[in-house]
Amino acid sequence: MVQRLLAAGHKVTGYNRTKSKAQGLLDAGMQWGESPCIVAKTADITFSMVTNTEALQAITNGPNGILAGLAPGKIYIDMSTVSPAASRATAKQVEAKGAQMLDAPVSGSVITLEEGKLSIMVGGNLQAFENVLPILQAIGPKVTHVGTNGLAVSMKIATNLSLAVQMLAFSEGVLLAQKSGIARATAVDVLLNSVIASPMVKYRGPFVLNMPDEAWFDVNMMQKDMLLALELGRQLDVPLPTTAVTNEMLTTARAMGLAEKDFAILFEALARMAGEKTGRLE
């Protein structure tokens, strides 16, 4: 995202807890801020994207946090997938500083970002949204204002639950075909060229043949989002049966020592339950 902002001609000052991980961006022209507070003081628009609700609170609060660096007229955009209630609470703190907050999580993967196909959903003040729209469009072409603060996070949670549910359903189909005597690669090829092949299934389905060493989105991160979905479902009286079952399969994967693998490892967890020694092709 920083690379796309730099390429669009924007001046970017950034911070990361581990500075060495930002070296590639520093080499590309990003300036370094010594804390989230300094970044927010430096920038007219501050972005953040962190792991969970606790991490959001860690980077926003305290003397070195983003809130301490905000001033009237500034805009803070959080792109994390966190509790909608926590996002709204942070927005109120931002408003107390005279600034505006937007929640703007993204839908897509490394591939969709690199291809310029990332979609962004945004919650918050409409005028603030319109002010930053050109900058958001430099990151991804599809940017949708979905309503007030917290609603974009809710939309992201509603989106992400389907990723894991689809991956589990795809894994069931592949495994059933494989145990029937069809080569796994053949089954994957048929399914990826069938009506069930969503964009997510097309780029993650091949992982059941060759799992990447580095997870795009690991089991722990996916389960965090599934738990947010189940919590929201309880609050809103929306039954989420497939989400609940898939969440239990993510727990199964964790119990098998697969927590740091991409959540496509659901296939291997299912394969082991079906009596296969391994779900991977060696």
C-alpha cells in the first residue's frame, strides 16, 4: 500500500514496531517516524493496519500513540479488522481531538493488491470520506462508503467469514474426489474451472496442492475474524451455522500444530480427520 501511495506521488512517513521490516519502503522513499504519535503529527492523513483490537488500542493510546499526534482537521484511517464497537469507541476519541476517523478495511490478498484490484470499504463521516477518496483509490480502485463509523469493519467481518467457509467447502469437495480415486490435481483443476470457483477459491485453491511456506493469512488471523463474526452474530441475533463449524475446524488445525500456516491448511486438517497421512503433495 505504501508503495502504491509513493508511486502516486504522495509523501509518506511511516512507523513499524520492527524498523528493519520497513527497510524496503525506506529505500523506496518513505520517511521514518519514531512513533505513531510522530507519524500522526507529521501527516495530514494517518493510516494504520494492525493485527487485532488490542494492537489498535496499543498504537492509538498513550503519549506515543496516534491520538496524541492528532489535531483539528486531520484524518485518521484505520484499515484493521477489529471489533466494530472498539472502532467506534476510537472514533469518538478521535473526534474529541477535533479530527475525523474512518474505518477502511480492505478485501483482497497480496495478489489482488499487486494487480491493483484491491477493494476498500469505508465507514465514517461522508465529507471526510470524499476528501480522502482519491488517496484511497491510489491503493485500490473499488472504494465504497458503507455508512457510519464501525460499519465498514462490520462489512469486512461479514466478508471474511465467507473466505474460510468457502475454503472448507472446497476442501471437502477435493478430498471427497481424491478418496474416490480421482487425482487431487485433477479434482482441483475441475473445481477451479467450475461454477463454484470464486476469485478467492481460484487464487487459494491451488494451495491444497502446494502450500506456500509463508502464510498469506494464517489460521490464527482467520480465527480472530471468525470469532468477531460469531460475536457480532450473537449481538444481532443472526445465526451463523457454517461460520461456527468452520471456526471449529480452525481450532482443529491449531490443535494439529498448523496455526501459523495459511488458513487453506483447512484441507490438511480435514484430510487427517479422513485418515489421510498428509494433505500435502510431497
